[in-house]
Amino acid sequence: MAKLDAGGTLKRLRNRYRLVVMNDDTYEEVVTFKLSRFSVYVALSSIFVLLVGLTVALIVFTPVKYYIPGYGSAKVDREYRQLKYMTDSLEKQVAIQTRYVNSIRKVFAGDAEVQLDTTSIQLPKDEVND
């Protein structure tokens, strides 16, 4: 098994190559590039980092971030909790009022069984004389 030589690998990265773009009809050189493997790696890595940076900037600094599941601001969460508490209290209030209105309807219709309060109040003697 051939052993990779660190000097050989580095030498291959620094070898210079020429990339020539030619017109197929006239065989005229349109563009010529002098490249090495290292410069191609650096260029591709730079493009990758630039695209990732632009994508992150797009997400962080624009309203697109609100379309990401689980991403939201603390203000929105606080408002959601307040609305939930308010809705719960309003539902309880409506239930109490509905029960009250139904009781009043029964009394007016004569269907209600009224229980009279037959407990006697025991007042202390000091309050009776006043």
C-alpha cells in the first residue's frame, strides 16, 4: 500500500494549471485562467462561506425568520400567554353568567324550586339593644 507523502500532496496543491476557454469554430482563446488546486479550493470555500453568511443574514434580519417553526420572539410568547389567560377568564365569566340567566329564567317561569333560608341568626345581646 502506497504511503501518502505530505510533501507530495502539498506539491500537487501548488502545481499550476491553465484553464483555457476556446471558441469551437475559430479555435480562438476567449478566456485563460491560471489555477492551482489550492486556489480552486479556496475559491469554492469562499463562495460556500459567502452563501451561508447571506442565508443566515436573510433569516436573521428579515421577517422570513417567523416562518421557521419554533422561532419567535419573547414578546409574541408573552402576548400569547396574556391572551390565553384573558380567554380563560372570559370563558369562566360567560359560564357564570349563563348559569345566572338560566336560574333567573327558571324563577320567572315558576319551575325553580326555591329553598327558603330557615336558619335563624343568633345575634349577641349587645347588638340587639342598640
